[in-house]
Amino acid sequence: MPGQVEDLTLTPFSHNISVHWMRPISNSYCVTHYVIYWVHVGGGSSGSDIVNSEEDLYVIRDLDACVEYEVSVRAMNEENSSSDAVTNYATTETVGNYHAWII
């Protein structure tokens, strides 16, 4: 069974979150794919996707702006077994540029 992914990093934008990780140190040779999960922390939208073992970057698209998301990545082997997922949080940014003017 593969170990947990290392160094899970989330980079939020207004409607996307870029997810980056490093291969597990433990049993990395048996990783066949990764499963990425995301969920709107306040309730609502969620999703998941699968990427092959050569990938270490995924972009979650079509998210709501100004919302906190919980994102998890799990390294899987060919029997779909894995160690625990690694989880991180990110809040998407506001849309556009806002400036306050004092008159």
C-alpha cells in the first residue's frame, strides 16, 4: 500500500484551486493513480477526480469565489488501496479588483 502524499500545497484563485503534491516516500513504486477530493466547507458543492501516477498537479475548476474548500489527495495502488488522505484548506479569492476611495 502506498504511503501518504507529501507537501500538499493549494494555490487559490477566484474560481479555481491549483493542487500540487509530491509522491509518497513510503512505497511510491506501487502508486497507480491519485484521487483528489474537494468539498465546500460550508456545505454545498463537492467533487472528485482521478489522475495518473505521473501527475503531481491538478486544477479544480468552476468553484465559487470567496469560499473555503477542503481538498484531499490520496495515493492509490492497483487494488484501490491507500493510506489516509492528506487534507488542506484554501479559500478562493474575490472576483475582480476592488478599490476603496475615501472622499
